[in-house]
Amino acid sequence: MDYKKTNAPLTTVTRDMIAMAEQTGNVYETVCIIGKRANQISLELKKELEKKLADFTPTDTMEEVSENREQIEISRFYEKLPKPTLIATQEYLEHKLYFSNPLKEREKLDD
């Protein structure tokens, strides 16, 4: 997914948790879903950033480490992105997340 084009807010927003929990019926399950998605997003962003910054690793260990303008710009860009929890919350609110609870599904089959 392209997190650069997300419409998630850049700052924390107060949310009505009761309204957010309507999809699952449980506030704690909602928080767990958003938390797990935020962890996934965080790992994806970290891998992407490490991949881009790997091009700037020095080949000679004896060289003096110098600041690279492109490296700084890439780092700044990723710092300005919304936090993974904000992106995950926005995805949840826009019904872009697929989630299931195996226990609830099993209970439906038993009934």
C-alpha cells in the first residue's frame, strides 16, 4: 500500500471509541485490530526506509562518515509521514481492513 497518499491526519485526533467499536462490538477487539495493523505498517515502512538508505552505506570503513543530502531528505520525508497508528486507524474507519475473529466464527458454526 502507498502510505504516502494516505489521508490520515498528521496529528492525534480524539475519537469516539464506542462509535469505532460498532464494527466489532468490542472496544478492546477494535484496539487490538488497529494495533496489529499499525505494527504491520511500521514494519513495512521500516523495511522500505532501510532499503532506500542501504544505497548510502559506505563501502570503505576507513572513510570519514559524511552527511549525504539525499539521505537526509529521505529520512525527513519518512519522519513527516503520519504515524502507523494514525494510518491504521484511518484504514479501520474507512473499512479498508479485513479482520476476523476465529472464536466468533466457530461459535456461529456451533449454533
